[in-house]
Amino acid sequence: MIIELDRVLGLAQKLGAEYADARYVTLTQAPVSASTDSAPRASSQKSTGLGLRVLVDGAWGFSATPYLDPRSIERMADEAVRIAEASARHKRGDGVSLSPLPPIRAKRHTPHKIDPLQVKTEDKVGLLSDVLDRAKKMPGVARASTSLMSYREEKQFMSTDGRQIEQTSIHTGASVSVMARGAGDVQSRSFSDFKDASFWAAALLKAPTCPRGVTDLVMGGEMVALQIHESCGHPVELDRVLGQEATFAGTSFLTPDKKGNYRYGSDSVNMVADATVPGGLGSFGFDDEGIKAQRTDLVVEGVFTDYLTSRELAPRFGQESNGTMRAVGWQNIPLVRMTNINLEPGDWTLDEIIKDTKEGVFVNNPKSWSLDDKRWNFHFGQEIAYEIKDGSLGRMLKNSAHTGITPEFWGSCDAVSGKGKDEWHIWGTPGCAKGEPVQVIHVGHGAAPARFRKVRVGVG
Amino acid sequence: MIGKEDALKVLEKVVSFAKGFELEASLSVEDLSLTRFYGNHIHQNLRRQDHILTVRAVKSRKAGVSQVNLLDDGSLRWAVSSALENAELAGEESDFRGLPKPRPLAEISSYVPATAGMKPADRASACGVVISLAKSKGLEAAGSFATGTHEIAVASTAGVRAYHGSTEGFFRTIVQSGANTGYADRLTRDVREIDFDQVAREATDKATLYPSAKDLPPGRYDTIFLEYALADLVRFLGLYSFGAEAKQQGRSFMADKMGRKVMGDNITIWDDGLDVRGLDVPFDLEGMPKKKVVFIDKGVASGVVYDTRTAVKDGVETTGHAGGQMRGYYGLVPSNMFMAEGHESLEEMIASTKKGLLVTRFHYTHCPDPSNVVATGTTRDGTFLIEDGHLVARVKNLRFTESMVEAFGRVESISKSSRLTRDWWSTFSSVLPAVKIKDFTFTGATAF
């Protein structure tokens, strides 16, 4: 297929493209799901096609097709060029210019012990059935559901500047959710040990609602991961900062004048984008512009230092791309996307943080998330919370939520754990959405429990 | 477009592979073109074509699923054999009563050649209308223009044969004036209905109205929601309350309240896939006809949408709302929501407001408490203070947190016109009016 991609690029150049890149992708997925009210069901899914991106007269065009016969590919190349010519009618200044790159040939496969697609479907169905059988025996469980995903993306990339890359990405993940129902109340627990989830969902029905007020907030690792995703990962996407996502995903409060001097958080806050960390859903070998995966400091001791960038946008700030342009499948254009956006581990343990907190609330497991279009004001709801009194966890609380302003919130962070065994963990976020048409991509977040002082809780 | 004949030919072949088991196949064909612009220039521009063939094989009440996007013989055979293999490994579905038999389907014309025939240059020209107006006023425009066709075909061993082709155009823009923004969009089957000048003026006028935004403390305000904004409030009722599974599992606020008053007398919300004012489609992914379903009838909880499986549980007939075969978190949801209009014009609604707010639309709304439909989100692209019946100032964006069930019990007035609109996420395409809600709860504020 490398030879055929070469032919596709040649066609584009012949038609006037000054730059072109092509991606041939086969995505294979095998979801299995089951719930207490529907039998286990498995699906086998395959999607194959070719995407071609061209630059003509400094403007972009993209065309994608599953039809791979020579005539269809010729039509696709012609169409990509015509689309770029239309873009050029309203192009930015002198148009797009890309920083030069040397040719490269590379291959990369996700390191793994077992390919989840090689695991027998009956074993997956059996696993989920076992979970549900146990759910039915748990008191208070109104419904339980569970799912398991196996994912393999095989991609060949070639660009007119001589980048030829083959990559295979393998991902997997599972979820369990348990629902308990009482008088006018429904409570759920998920992504946790199944037995615990069942117990706590029922227990939450009897728990008091998290009181409203301003107090110290200790967040579990999964909650920290989502807070990072929404209030750091998205705001540092440079395309968003410049307004490219204004009509859908929004823009960012982290405007270019803030780079290198803006107090984003406290000294305890260090964040990186790391596409090289083993096991992360945001790890890969090369992005979809052929740039090698990298680790980039985003926030250093609380100061905002850098964006996620692309070959087109980084040069505007005198930089080179840090390799975050990623597309979902073959049929979409690459966009600046998160990789693994991680909060670096601190020197506390969760236990030490709780013991050091006189009064506050511990929350975990996100239930809802909402941010304004600059990622300034946020609101998160959680499945479960506990009050903290005099250094100990107290009563369980339900319907907890916290709200605030992003830099004020991260500025109030005075303790990050990670010293304790397994406290710092790379969480998978397989549902990160962005772009028109929307692309849902896999990203990761290294996170550990952390404490934030004087946060508004119990809102909604 | 591959057309009715070719789409059904593919499905006939797939169905012919079913020997000794039941099979249902649906073919979704997409041809989407989309141009995006920001900062007064086009930055993304694409066309993508794809098909998704979904096969459901059922043997001894066990169902398996497969999906493939290539339509050669080998891929079709792979899809059928994979679905069958998955069926043999699945659990028995006690509610399965056999694949549904064919039923009469309405003939709907949703295909407009002018929309299907849009070229990249046509879209660039349309975007250029907003860009030119913004430039002439020293403003910056962002937006997108999506045009395309969508075909859906369904066939089964039970005899179902259904096909529907449609077109869609969605144009939207945000115009920026300093720190302020204004928004407008149009959604239609027929792009000739879009007055691009009017859209450009609507967004520009909103961006430039009252340049200096003032801070407003969170609190309860009588609030007028334009159609764009109401789409987000109705969205959560659709996602969490109006589907059969939400009712059957007890997740919906209506689960134990059918036939009881749950909202104001002036609230009637329904789903109607055959109403041409919406994005009409005559059948669902089982090939079953769309039926009109009233969810809220003058404030009374009245119904939910069903597919054949959930209908068996409640002893009713499907309403034609089957979705994908791998059921998602939400379960069944409506497809074409409508809300009954009232008697006032928007101007009259503003004129009758002593002190309140006008909200254009929302960003990133979510639902912290689905069973009570408590939603939250922030306003954007034009939030204005009303005093003594007039818009008097732009206010900085606010966060609301409020139960939609309670809020729809306090609707004071509803506009006498409605329009096809989408929520910020484009979850639903609904035909909605503007509404005024008394004492709507805002719980936070932004700095812009």
C-alpha cells in the first residue's frame, strides 16, 4: 500500500498540490456489552478507507473515500485539489506554510502482551455474564450494565516531504455501572470494583446530599483526570486558542500573551503532554502529520508554558510542531488533539492529605462536566463524596458537585499525591470529542488524588 | 448517493446469505461536505463518503451484530458470518419475538437536488457572505457550512424493505466584536431556503449590540430563551426521560408519573418523524414506521418512544424509534422533537418583562442529576439584560443549574412561531419556539 499511497500523492501533485499527505486506515473493533435487562451481545466492526489532505495555493483541501479502485482514487485526488482551490478564495494572508521536515521511514506498534482482538469472544461474553450474574444477587441493585472494547487501528501514512510511517495502535478497556433506585432517587456507581459499586450505589440512596458551601476539596484520581482533561488539556490546544473551534468546541482563556508568564496554578501544579508514556490511550509513535511523539511541558510549577501544536500553527510562534495532530479513522482531517495530559505526581499520599485536612469533602468518579466556551468557569458533578472531619473521612454524601474558575482552582491546589503505591495512574479517556464533523478520539491522563483549598461545593 | 435500487440490491444480497437464521441489515450511506472558517478565512474544507452496513443475525433468540463499510462480496459475507458467530456466543433475549414484519411506510420526499449539488465553490461563496460583512465592519467571523446527503435502507428475512434518501444543509456562524460574540444558524433540507445575508446580519447585530458587557450576580431571573437555547434545555428531557428504557429502568422522572401533571399546562412536547418542518424520516433502523408520540400533553406525562424489543416489555407497539444495535448509555431517544407554540411574539415577550434576561444559546451543557433532569451550562454569544420591557445591556455569561422539570413548570410565555434548531452538541434537531421561564436559576458567572 505504501506504493499506492505514493501514487495518490503523485496524482495530487500533478493536479497542483504543493503539499499532500495520505492515510490508509483499517479500524477493527469488537465491542461486547451486556446488562441485567438485555442479554450479552457482541459486535465485529471494520472500517477501511483512504484520506487525502492537500495544500494548494496555501489553502487546505481534504477528501476521503472507501472506494479504492484507481478511478475513484483519481476522482478523490481531483476533488481534494478542487476543495483546496475553493478554500484559497478566502485564505489567511499568504496562506499556510509548513515547517520543513526531513524524510523518514518508520514503523511503530503498540507494545502489548495480548492483542484484545485475539481474545475469544466467548471469553469476553463469559466475563461480562459473570459480572451480571453477580449483580443480580446484590441487594438494592435495580440495574447493572457492563461493556468491553477491543480496538486495533492499522495506519499507513505518507507525505510529499518523504514521511512514510506504518503504525498499529491497540487499545482495550471495560466499564461496569450499577444503578440503585429509591423513592424519587436514582444513584449510580461505575468504573470501580464491581462488588463495591453495587454496595455503594445502594448505600448512596440513604446518604445525605452534599451540603452547599465553600470548603477544602480532595479529589480522587479519576476526578482529577477529568479536571485535567477539561480545564488544561482543551485550553492548551492551539487551534482552539486561535479560534479555529469557535463555532463548536469553543476557544480558550489561555491566549498567546499568557504563554510563559501566566500563573495557571500553584507551585504544586506541573502538567505535561506525553505521547510517549507506556500504556496511555494517548500514546503513539507519530502523529498524523508524521511528527514523532513527544513529551512537552505545559505547566511548570504553576506557570503556563506551552501549547499543543501542529506543523501549520507552531511556526506562527517560532516553534516546531510538538506532534499532536491526530485524526479519527481515515475519513477525518487531523486536528490538534490531546495526547496523555498528565499532572505530575506530588510528594504526598492520599492518606496524608486526608489526615492533613481539618474540614472538607472528598469526591470521586465524575458524573457530569460542563465548562464555558473559554474553559474558565466549570462545574463537575460526582457519583460519590465523603465529608472530611478532623483528618478522617466521615459520612458518605450524594449528588456532590464543585464549581469554580480554572486558574483560581488550580491555584488553590496545595497537595498532589503520587508517593503512595499505584496512586498515580494513567486513566483512559476514550470519548474526547472535537471538530466538525465531530471526531471522538482516545486520550489519556496521568493523575493522582489532590487537594484544593476553599472550593465551592454542593452546587446542583 | 448510491440510490434506492443499488442500496436495496446490496441488502438483498446480504439477506440472501441468511440460511437457517433471521437477519436484519441496514445500510447507512453518507456523503458529507463541510467548510469551516475562522478569523475571516477558510481553514478546513472537506468531503467524505462512507457507508456503514450493520447486520443483526438472530438464531435461537440470540443476537449478534457486525458492521463493515466496504460493500464487496467478501465484506458482505464477512459481515453476515461475523454477526452469526457473535449470535451463537450471545445470551438469549427473552423479549425477542422474531424480527418485525413489514408495515406500510409513508412516502416522504426529503431529497433536494440543490443541496446535494452544492460544490466547494458554492460553500466558499456562502461563507464569504459572512466573512465580507464581518470584514467590512472590522469584525471577525467563524463558522461552518455542512451540506450533504444521507441514505438509509433496511431489509430483513421477515420481508422488510425500506429506503429513504435525504439532504441536509447546516450553516452557522459566530461573529466576534472585541470580547463579544453573536451567533446565528440555519438548518434545512433545502439550502436555497438559507438567506446568508440574513444569517450574517443576525450574528453581526448580536455581536455589536451593547459593546460593554456588565457583570450580573448569579441569582434567579425571569429569562427568555431563544430557540437555540431552548434546544439545550429540551435536550436533557430527550436524553434522560422520553425513551422506553429510561422509563422501564426507572431512570426517567416520568417513570412513576405517567398520566400525572409534571409540568405547566402550556407545555406540550412530542416527537413526529413525519412532520416536514423537522428533519423528517419515515422509518427507524428496524424499518418500522415512525409514529407521533406525545411525551408531555398540556403538562401531563403521556408517553415515551419504543422499538420492538422495549415495546414487548410494556405490551405496546413500536413507535419506530429503534437506534443502533449496540445499545448506548442513554438507550432509546426521540428523533424529531417539537414543542407547542404559544401566542406572543418575541418582542411582546421582551416587552412584558419587568426585569430579566435574554439568552441566545448555551455551551457545554450537562446533567448532574438525570433522574430529576437537573442541568447546568453557561450562556454564550449574546446574553442581555431586560429592564422595563427593553434590552438595556449585554451581560457577561452566566452558569445556570436548574431542574428542567421544575423550570418547565414555570414557563410564563411561549412564542407564536417556532423553527428547526439544534442544541450546542447537535444531539437533536428539534422544532422549537422561544420561551420565557420565571425565576430561572443562575448559579455562577464568567469573566466575559
